[in-house]
Amino acid sequence: MFDDSNIVVGLEIGTSKVCAVVGEVNAEGTLNIIGLGQSRSRGVRKGEIADTAQAEEDVRNAIVEAEQMADVEIRSVFLGVTGGHIRGFNNRGVHPVVSADREISEEDVQDVIKNAKAINLPTENSVVHAIRQHFFVDGQDGVTNPVGMLGSRLEVDVHVIHGITNRLQNSIRVVKGLQLDVEDIVFNGLASSLALLTGEQKELGALVIDIGGGTTDFVVYSDGVVKHAGILAVGGDHVSNDLAFGLKVPLSRAEKLKLEHGSAMLDPQCKGQTVTITNELGLVLKVINVEHLRQIMSLRLEEIFRLIAQDLEQAGLADYLRAGVFLCGGGARIPNISRLAEHILQMPVSYGQTQSISGLKSALDQPEFVTGIGLAKFGSFKNRKRESKSFAAGIKGMLGRLLHK
């Protein structure tokens, strides 16, 4: 059995699958994936809970499988969230430094971040993340850690990700219904970028696109920090729906055709190619034109990338992505999808590889498990922060006792 205090669990309740990833954090702080559980998702639509009872059953199945593989008892999780209601924007907080010597303390930093979070959100919304970008001390920009510096005015830029509280609570309630604690909720796109990007790629500027079953989440890093995040309520399931409608076949058959004969781009070889659909007795039901099938897929996927390109253009970030684009999620498996993304976004596109994580190769090499791994990585960061805080508090207490002896 593993030491429970070093165990972190990422849980993604997705539209097409539920995935639980168990990680063990070693003494050096490296995450080692030791367990993976998954089940088909039936109670989720466009990344949000649509049937609580079904979602609960699917989560239970994934958790049990992950527990058996990792040989641990899961008590709490870091839960991924997504959905069309989630939004991200940049905001600035300001705080006057009031100490007599004008030295900026950790409390000043916490206060300025609190001020940046105190924004006029609609009453039904709550903040999921307030990710710090850069500090300003008396107008000096690019400050990464202002503690110990002298100044009279402290400012901070943050990227705020927020969503509708009740819709966020629905997935939390599903988890709590299984007697599990939710340690924190994490935007899925952020989790994916934590799993994929190196420090250098974040500095250069990178775009992570996570194409799931019901949503496409994307996050932009530049100068080492999150600059932008977005969600499209469109994913791989919409491609299947388009095929079912366009080819006049049942949805289950459309999904099968997508997986076996699909492509994100038309190529000359598919001209004149056909696929014959037969029933259980081998009788021909329909003949599908492969070119038509791929054209339907290409149009929907092109729309996804065009919407992202438009969003980046509006945010003024299109020219800051020198490391390029990284694709993940189940949709990244579609043949030629990187070629289509390159054509639309006009920059290099590659498939994301999980970084500085060891363990189960079967999980680490699959694009659909990137979010779950990223959630576990977020948990390992959170735990490390908690430990260093309690260590610092212990040292402070010990010094205090020594001084007062």
C-alpha cells in the first residue's frame, strides 16, 4: 500500500468518458501515475451533468477501477470542470502598501490578489481560478515576486476564470454523493496545459486545445503565464451527430464510421471510395461515399479551429504563440487533424506529450487522459504548497518559542 498523504487523484467527468487518475508524489515532488480508472459516460451533456444518477454510477465505476489498479482507498479528488457557461478574462488589482517602512509583505500580496478577484461578477457566478500573471510595484512592471521590495503601491494582473455556481455545484454534488471530498475544482483546459507544457513553451507562448466529446477547451500561455482561456460547447460528439444527419444513419453507426473511416481533411485517394453498411444477416443497407463522410467531418472541425482563431485575434494573442499549438483530448486522434489545425491557425501544430510525469505508459501516451493527469498534477502542486506553508509556520512557531524562552 502507498502512503495516503502522498496520493492525489484527478477526476474528469467528461461527456464521453469518466476518468480517474491516481498519482503518487515522491520526495522530490515528481508525480508518478499509479492507477487509472475509466467508464463510459452516460449522464453528461456538453461537459455538464444531465442525469445525476447515471453520472454517479459512472463515477463510482471509474473510482473503483482506479482504486484496484493503484491499491489505494480514494477519499478525495481534484475535480475537472468545463461547460459553455465558463468564461475567462484578465483583471487588475491595486493595493496601497501601508507599513511604515514600505516593505511589501506576503499579506500585501494576498490583499492585492483578493482585490483583483473582487470583481463585479453576476450574482449567480463564482470564481474558479484567479491566476496571477505579473506584479507592478510603483509602476515597475514584470515583477514576479514583490515580497521584500520597497514600494507604496502594489498592483497585480490576474486571469479570472468563473462560471455559474449551481452548474459547477452539480458535478461537485455527484462526487460528494459517493462520500468523497472535492479538494478543489479545476478548469479542464488549465489541467491539460499543466500536463503538457514545459516552462520554456509557456515562456515562448503556446496554445493548448483539448477537443473532448462535448466541449473544446483552450488555454493560451505567454511570458510564462496564462493569458487567455476559452470554451466552445462543440466537440467530437457534434461531429458524430453531423455524420448521422448528413449520411442518414443511426448515431451509433455514425460514431463507428467516424472512428474507422474518418479524417479531418479530404485527400485525393478517397475519391470514389465507398463503405458498404450491412445488417446482421449480411444484407446491404446502405453504401456510404467516403469523400462525403470526410467532407462533413472537415467542415465541423474547421469551424472549431476558425472560432478559436477568431477568439485569439480578438484577444490580440495570435502573434505571441512562438511554441505553436498542442492538441489533446479524444478529438486529437482524428487522422489529419493537426494538418487542418495548421492550415486554419497558420502556425505549427503538434500532439501534446505529458511532461515531468512518470508511471503508467498506457495512460501517459493517450491524448484522452491528458486532462485527468493534469488534474492530478494540479493536486500535487496544491499539496506541495500546503506542505511548504505548514513547514514555514512550524519554523516560525519554533523561532517564536525560542525567542520567548
